[in-house]
Amino acid sequence: MRIDQRNKKTFDIYNIMENIKKLILNTVPTAVIEEKQKLTVTVTFDKLHLLAKTLKENAALPFDFLVKLIGVDRGEELGVNYLLCSSTDLSKELVLKTGTTDRENPLLYSITDLFETAQYNEREVFALLGIRFINNPDMRKFFLNADWVGYPLRKDYDANPELNPLSLESVDMIDIAPRITENEKGELVEDTVNIFGEDDYIINIGPQHPSTHGVMHFRTALDGEIVKKIDVHSGYIHRGIEKLSESLTYPQILHFTDRLDYLSANINRHGLCMAVEKAAEIEVPERAQYIRTIMDELNRIDSHLLAWACQTNDLGATTAFIYGMREREIILDIFEKTCGGRLIINQNVVGGVMFDIYNEFQKDVKSFIIYMRDKLKEYDRFFSHNVIALGRMVTIGVLSKEDAINYAVTGPAGRGSGWSCDIRKHIPYALYDKVDFKEIIRTEGDSYARYLNRLDEIEESLHIIEQLIDNVPEGDICAKVKPIIRLPEGEYYSRVEACRGEFGVFIESRGDKFPYRLKFRSPSMALVSAMPLICQNEKVSDFIGIGGSMDYVIPDIDR
Amino acid sequence: MILNYSQPLEVTNLTSWLDSTLRGSLSEFWVLLIEFVIVGALLLAAYAVIALILIYAERKITAFFQARFGPNRVGKWGLLQSVADMIKILLKEIVKINRSDRFLFFAAPFFMIVASMLTFGAIPFGKALHAIDFNIGVLYVTAVSSLGIIGVLLAGWSSNNKYSMIGAMRSGAQFVSYELSAGFALMTIVVLAGTMQFSTMIEGQRYCWNIFNGHISSMIAFVIYLISGHAETNRGPFDLPEAESELTAGYHTEYSGLQFGFYYLAEYLNMFIIASIATTVFLGGYLPIQVKGWVDFNGIMDYIPSYVWFFGKTAVLIFLSLWVRWSFPRLRIDQLLNLEWKYLLPINLVNIVLMVILVLTGLTLTDLLPGIF
């Protein structure tokens, strides 16, 4: 019976994907379709926009969620990979590939008009690979200064420090964006646009500011107390992790993942380990899966507690902030006892985990679950129904479901907008298909929905841990893995549900012990990209409050 | 005679002894001059000492709310922490800001501290511990305490900093609004007490505090006064002008060293001033709890010196203010102004009329139950 159902399901998926293939070939007959880890479609650069549009508007299965936009220097050509998936079913994935052989003046067509999230990603690709996108309204470099010499992710990049000397001069902010557009006659026009109006009162919120949660810089145009426009400047702690990874072995790269979103360090690392394990076909022992899942969920509680604490602090309630920290401390202690680290715990390795759980682990975690449930009630009494808190969160910063999908806002924020986007449900990994938990979805889309979502997700995480903690099987904690891992040639994707949304890893391997190209999908970048939209016409205080409810982590954006 | 015997700890004896000794050997002019200087010096010293104690107390109480220890390194239980902080702040460099309006920038903190000092001087701390007893005491306090806003606005304007500017503008709007409510709440009690002089007002509350005397109306006035007074001190849910998480430090972002210290001191002292005015006007000031007819009980209560009563009552109100401050998140500017102009002010106006009716128709507690109160 179950086998029949499974077969039927497989058959359905097969059918749907066959239909999609037909649709692609009908739209672009020259498209090359390959069955790799994901269904991969290669088209010429002038057909890409058309194909993306058709796929997005496909009524049966709309591919309207742009998960990753990856620029790759393929050697002979500079290209971009787009990982699309359907917002209704995240497991339906499709990779579009395009590229240009012109290395002097590479131009591709922008898909910003279809997927808003492409905006910042295309700017990132421009900064790092030098590809300009036609019709993108704002082609400034993201992360890097406009005067940076060279494009770091190109294989022929000259990293000589003399080319880009460390400047101690103060540089004025330039609010003029170059762009390149195609007019009706099909001619390309290069011009510039002013980001702000002549008389705008512009205030810099960041890079040094108590509520940007890191070195983030929002150029904010104010009309009295009301936010008119926000311009996001990022890259103050850009470390070039993706570039660095290209000359390091996989076990070495693992350490970088912890330093992206340091609050979901363990989950990020889980994502990269999964990508490598899938590619190298390494079987992870059952015990390691249990430990990974439990640690991931503890990590999620830890992160959500901090998010809750910071959000209350952004709203001006310092005491609540300390309460969140108090509970978080217990999880950090458990981490420390397990593997010595508190924030960055270095627990996952390729093939399993590095440290086994300690003897009292189960006891500690179980007492924490009881304690935490009690404290959740306290949070509810203390803050969740406070009349001032409600006034600062309800109907503030509303993000509609369409916008959430368009800006690729996932995680508690996306689910607060009514979008079912939990990777743990859609594409279960580790032990998430064996445990029972609810995906918390609210449809209001305001700060309060995001706030409540986090608290409810803490409860769900506790529930997941409860189901696993007594059943950790005996056995190895790590599979036998060679010290130097060579991945077979190919492109590998993995997706996990980090605390702030979907974290993704893309590895392009050319059979070497180093990755040819490695890309991390940053959930925080999507959150920040939605900020200008949802903060418009809100008060400047609410801008801070909304920032707290979105809960972005800056190193995750800058990478 | 009995009173002198029962209150050995009052300072009345000390002051009258000092006065008569001076008069014995000096002319009227010198007596007054010396007394003025002594009173001034004592007030200044009290100002600083009370601020230091308040800072320590707030840090300890906050720590208690927040499951922390608070200062516990300098001295026993961290008692010397405030002193150490004060020494540090005195030694700190006063940073000069480029392209700021130098004169106004330096003048601003003085407005703040002078305004709160002037108010501080008019507070009755206890029997014979009352520097100036105007016949328009309430009006004077209301008028002088609102000078402080000039310091805030000037600081915001002269700092050449957009955060400071926004903070100062918020503060201006907030202060003007809430000063109205605070003033009206006090006026309600002036209607009840029939005087603006603090000493007469306190004496009138010997057996029945104003907060009970005017029952409904007084209670409303008391609550409104606490809210608006709290808002005037820029603390708690009303700390928008500083709004640490939005405007870094609001209007005093650019200040350092002693100048910042002035703002810091003034903030704490304003909290004290608001609480002490509430004590004086609503809670019987420095008078002990007295019940008509209970002679022994009254005698025992009287034995506790008046300044202890005053500081005790004030401390309770300050604790309330801290409790609110550390429990609530911050309001937004429009919510803040809504609260004042749409709720507090209309309620207040109706309340004054209500109080007038209560007094005229003889419905206050002293009129209704003269035997008890």
C-alpha cells in the first residue's frame, strides 16, 4: 500500500517535471536540458528573461522563488546559475544557466523585474565577477567600493595588495547609481540615477549603531520622523569567504560556515557537511544524525531567544533582553560541555560529528526543556500582551505573502507572512521526517507575527528534541572519511533551515580537493533586501523595531 | 514643649540655635548672608549626594529586576561605585565638536542643571528643612522645572548631529505636552488645598492626605501626575529623546565628561524632584501618618523625624518609577503625543471641574467625615 503511494508520488513528480521540460522546450527550443543533481537548463543570455518569466507565470507549478543567484567564472565564459523553485512546494527545483563569453564587457539581462531578490544578488555578482545586468535599476557594486580594482571571484583576479591599497582617507558617500537599460528600439543606454532627492534629509543609521545588530549601514531619508527611503550599504565586514574557500580543502572550509550567521553556526555547518556528504556519497551514522538534529534545534532555540531578546531591546525593554540572555546561557553551557565551544561549536564534520554527547547530556537537556517551557509562559505574561509592545508591533512593517516570495524572505519572517517555507517540512533532511512538529504559519505579516512565530518555534524545537533525546542510538559518531576529500566533477546544492531562513550551499567541483566555486545562500540578505519595502512610510522608531523583528545577522550578509 | 521632647532628632533645634548664635554677635545683613551661603552649600551638596545615592540605588534595583548582581566590586556591596564613576567623569576629557555652535553647546548643560537645581531648592525636605517657602510654591516649581527643556533643545541644536537634533525635537514636543498635564494635575490639588504654598498645603494634610481627601478626583490627578512627571524626566517608556536603541543617546550624544555628567545628574535629580513634589502635594509631605484621636499612635509616629518620612515616601514613588521604567518597552512619538493630547489632557480638564464641584458641594472626606479626618 505504502509502496504504491510512494510510486504514485514519484510518478506524479515525474509527470510534473516532464510537463515543465515540455514547457521549457516550447518557450526556448534551443534550451539544453540535463538531468544532474537538479534539473539543469542552459540557455543563451537573451532567452533567459523570457524563460524565467514563463516559468514564473506557469499556473500549474509556478517557479516564483529565486533561491540562489550564483555568478560563476566558468573559464571560457562568465555565467550565472539561477536556482528556482516553486513557492508552493519547495522540493520542485530547477537550475537555469546562462553566460557570456565577453570577458571585457560582460552583459546579461536582469531578472529584477520578476524577482526582487535578484536586485542585491545581481549587484553582488557585478562586484565580484564584473557582470553588468541590463535593466537592473541600480548597478552599483554591492559589498565592494566603486573604485575597487579587479573582480575577486574571477579566476584571473590579481590579488596584489598594491592594486587596492588600504586607504585611510575619508570618502564621501556617493548617492548616484549607474545603470544600463534597453530602450524600445533595442539599444543599450547607459545613464545614472540619483538615489535620493535634492532636499532629502538623510541620516546614516549605521555602520556604528546599537540597533543594526552589526556593521550594517542604512542611508535613510527622513521626512520628520517618517522614513521616506532606505538605501542599504553592505560589505563593512566582507571577508571574501567564498573566494578564500576556493583555495582550501573541504574540512578547512567548514570553519567558515560558523562565521557566517554565527547564531545558527551549527546549522550552517550542517548544510555544508550535507552538500559534501551528498557529493562524496558518504553515509552518516544514525547516532550522528540524532546528535546533529538535537544540536541544530538547540541552536535554533538559542538563536530565537537572542532574536527575541534583541527585538525587545530594540523596542526599549532592557529587562526582557536580559531575560532572553539568561535562558540562552543554559544552552550555551550545554554546548560548552559537549564540545568546548559556546557560540561557534565546531560540532559537525564531514561524515558525522566531532564530539560525542557527554554522560549527563540527556539529563541537562530534559531539565532545560521543562525550564524553558516555564519561561516561555513568563515571556508571554511579561511582554507579549503588553499594551505598548502591541502598539509597537501589531500592523507595523507588514510584509505580504507575495512580497515575501518575491524578496525570498524565508524563515520565521516568511512564515509570518503566511508562506509555508520550512525546508525541514518540504525537503526533510537529517531526522526531520521522523519527528512530529508543526510548521508555525501566521498570515498577518507584521512584526508581531514574526515575534510570535519565534516564540512558537522555540516550543516546536523543544518538542522535536523531546522526541529524540531518549532514543539516541548507540554506534559511531562519524563515518570513516579520508583526510582529503575529492568531490567528483559536478554541481552540488544543499538546503537547510537555518534560524533566519533557508541557508543554502552550492559547490561546483572540477574533481579537485578544492571547490571550483562555492556559494552560500544568505537568509539575512533576503531579510535586509525587504527592509526598504516594509519600512517605507513607517516612523524611524518602527524602522528599528522592524529591523529587530526581521532579525538579520550581518556577517551572514557580507560573507 | 512636648513636641520638642518627642522629636529629638529634628533639625529645628539646630537651625534655631545657629540663627540665635549668629544674631547674638552679627548684624542682620551678615547673619542673612552667612545663612544663605550655608543653605546654598548644603543644597548643592545634597544635590550631588542624592544623585549619587539614586544612581547606586537604581543600579541595584535594576539588577534585582534583571536577575543580575549590579555593582559589587568597588567598596562593600559596590557602595563606592557611584563615587568612583563621579571621579572618572570629572577627570574625563571634554571633547570639542567640529562645526558645532561652541557657545550654545557649552551653555546647554547649565540650563539643564540650573533648572533642576532651582526646583530642588524649593522642596520641603522636612521641618525646618525648607529653603524657600513661596506663597506660590506650586506655581514656582512648575515654572522653573520647565526651564530644563531649553538645555535639551540647545544641546540638540548646537551639537551639529542629526541624531541629537531628532532627540531634541522629540524632547521639545514631549516636554511641552506633558508639562501641561503635570501642571493641571497639581492645580487640581491646589483647588482642593486652597493654597499654593507648600508649608500650608502640608499642614492641611495632617490627618487626611490630599490623595484621600479628594478621593476620586485626587486619585485621578495623582495617577496623571505620576505618568506625566515620569514623561518629563525622559525615562522609562517615555525615553524617546534618548532612545538608546534608535538615536544612540539622543540629545546628549556629543557630550562627554562633566558636561555629560550634568545631564546625567539632572536626569536622576529630576526623577527625585518629581517624586518629592508628588509626596508633598499628594502624600502629606514630611508629615507622619496621624489618625485623629489616637494620641499614643500619633506620638510614636511623630517620634520618627520628618525628613525620614519625606525620604521614605519619596523612595516609594521612585521605586514605582523604576519599576515602570524597567518593565515597559518604549512608546513611539505619535503614541506618546496621542496619550497626552487625546487622553490625559481631556481627562485632566474634566477632573479639575470635578474637583471644583467636590470642594464647593462639600464632598471631600474632611467635609463628609470631620470626626475621622
